[in-house]
Amino acid sequence: MYLGLDLGTSSVKVIVIDEDGMTVAQSSCSLSISRPHPLWSEQNPDDWLRAAEESILSIPKEIRQNIQGIGLSGQMHGAVLLDKKNRPLRPAILWNDGRSFKECREIELNNPQLRSITGNQVMPGFTAPKITWLEKHEPKIFSLIHKILLPKDYLRLIWSGEYATDTSDASGTLWLDVEKRIWSEAAINISKLSIEQLPKVFEGHEITGSISQTTAQRLGIPQVPIVAGAGDQAAGAIGASVIKPNDASLVLGTSGVLFIVTEGFLPNTKEGVHAFCHALPNKWHQMAVILSAASAIDWVANLTGFISPEEAYRAAERKGTSDDVMFLPYLNGERTPHNDPHAKAMLHGLQATTDKSAIVHAALEGVAFALTDGYEALKKAGGLCESISVIGGGSRSLYWGKIIANCLDKTLIYRNEADTGPAKGAACLAFSGVRGNNIESISKPLPIKQVIEPEKNYTEFYAQKFQRWQSLYQETKHFN
């Protein structure tokens, strides 16, 4: 059996698969976020460790005792800063932290060559500008940095004593030469760091070490190998069998991510496309990332007084229209295609007759339009797909899927266990690394639960409304 762990923003999820790749156990533990100042988003790394170990210990003992390998997945871009005794110097700065927007401009202005190395625009979400901010605003802490790790790799260090990461997660730091799949000393030097302060980079299936004896005893599992794993998006894609060129997935979680596998390196830095290494050798992927997806629907549901998001989804489906209300879902700024941490959310077109169901419907459409905006940027860089596998918590609403399918004009495929993606992908990588099996033989497509085809009448309707929706941001961004 093989254990996959996904260190998310709102929870830690653990899944165990058997030799046939089938799920035999899973558990989770919630996490909270600290926002001490505007644009800040932080977590305590030791809270991750507590949640991760609680989740593992929730797996039945007889299953834990038969685990043969561990794979790690996690939220990307976070900066875990360690001293020489491997103690966190401060709370980790997360992927959705926007405080370093000024530093991003400075880095872009002073280092025009960086985009050609990393294949990505400098954004506050990435790791490198966080460190530039730290050097400027918390110089004492900056001077004490011994190692910088990404979130999931802090767990690896505590459990195995190894400083290691994988190519997909490292792609989100702005220190990796993404095409060559190695650290770039030129990029690292921009952050006034040395390559010795970063972990060694592995491919996702490669073994980075084994858990220590004390960890094994504490968690009730054998002293098994840990593979490098993957960033959450690449791991989720593997869990959904999105592994061949032109395979695509759509993650509807806290954020929204449209992910397309590419055989080559296909950046589009101008419009904020993320061009990263996939967690498979000689494979890359593109991502269009919106910062608020299912979380935007949750926010609107709460704002309008629904008992739960599920009730809000049902009410919107019964309503069937937004009554010409439009919603910009930029509750935490936006990445693709705007790269604007100051972008603001908006409800436009409210009238005295507007009810809360119409507002939720507008939110469902607004997130779908934001994903369409991102997909247009992927296409300009050569990204191609025919159908899209849907994963994440938002995959529970098939009605929302109809709206998204019609906005994107793409077929959406829903499969069983769609919400286990990243943890399942991490477990598959562990299976591949420990047994030496090809990932294609392990990450097999799960049974299809539902297929949603675009409908011509609605695709034409939404194509026209999308044009009007796009103009909202362009005509109001000077207010941000």
C-alpha cells in the first residue's frame, strides 16, 4: 500500500491506495489561515505537521502497518524559512499572499532576463518576491535564513531529515530554469541567496530518502521511502490521469486552475500563464490560475444568507438566470491574465428586483468567465485540449459544470473520487518510485460519472456575455 499526503491551504488530506491503485483509506484535518495585515496570508509550519500526523494516525492501524512508500503533495509557492537548527524563523508566507507586489515590479524592471529563464511573469504569489520583501522589511530574519523550503518539503525534512523538492513545485519559486529542470544560479542570485540555501531538486517519482525510525514509531508505519512528490496542481493532474500531452484538468477548489499537459515548454509571460514542469520526466504543463473559484461561491452564499454553499448551488439552478447581474470574482486579486493583486470583486447590474439566487447565479457565471479569460491566454501560447477532467470540491455541482462547459465551449468529464486528486497523485508517484512502475500503468482513468457537453445555444449566449463581462475589469481597474 502507498500513502499520499496533500498539504492544502484549508486542510491536510491523506489517501492510501493498494497495488491496483484503488483507494483503501482516507482522512483529513482542517487548517486555518492568519491574515494579520491587508494582502498578508500566513500559516504556522508546525500546524501543518500536527494536522498531517493527525490525519495519518486516523488511518486504521492495520493499513498503516502495510504502507510501502509515501508521496507528498502540497500548496505551492509558500516560503518556509529555517534557521541552522531547522526551526521556522517566522510563519510561512503563502501562495495567496500579495504583500510583495512592489518588489515584483522592481524585480521585473531590474532583471528583464528573468522571464526567459523561468518562463513566468513575476507575481506576488511566487516564492522569490516574498524573499525580496523579507530582505527589505525583515532584514534580521533574512540574515538568519539557513534553508528555504516549500510547504510539503517541510514535512519531508521533519520526517526524514532531507532537504529535497521536486521539479513541479520548484517551478513556482522563480528560481528554477523550467526548460532545463534545474536551479538557475542567475535567478537565485537576484534574491541575494545562494544555491546552498535551497533543497536538491528531484523528479516526482524519485526517492529522496526514508522516514526516520522515530517518525515511523510515532506514526505507526514501517521505515518506508519518501518520493519527491509534486506541487498540488501537478499531483492532482496525475491523480486524474492527466499525464499525456493535451490532457487537461480543471480544479475548482479555493482557487481555480485550468491545467494542460504539454510535451514542450510553452510560456506566455505577458498574460500571466504559468508554464511549469509536470511531475513526470520530460513533460511540462501550462496553468491559468484564478485566485477565487469555489471560495468565491462560498463567500457569495454566506453574504446572501444561504445556510450552506450546497443550498446556494441548488437555488441558483432553480433560478436558472442571473437576471443580467455580473460578478467579478477577484476577492483576493487575480493572476491569469491580469497579474493584479489589487483587483477587486464586483457585482454589477443590481436592481430592486434582484434576488439572492440571481446573485449566486452571477457568481457561478463570473468564475466561469474568469476561467475562460485564462483559457484564452493558454491558447495564445499553444495550449490545446479537447476535453477537461474536473477535480476539486467544486466538482460536486454539475449545474455549475454546465455553465463552465458552455463558457469554455469544452466537454467536461467528471469521474469517481474527483475530490481526492492531489493526495491520490502523490500516492501514485510513491507507487511508481518504490516499485519502478511506469506512471501510466498506475494512474489509470477512474470510471466516468458524468459527461457535460457544451450546448450551442448557450455557448453563443455566453460568448456574447463574456465580452461584456471582460469590459468590467478594464473599465474599472483604475479605481483599484
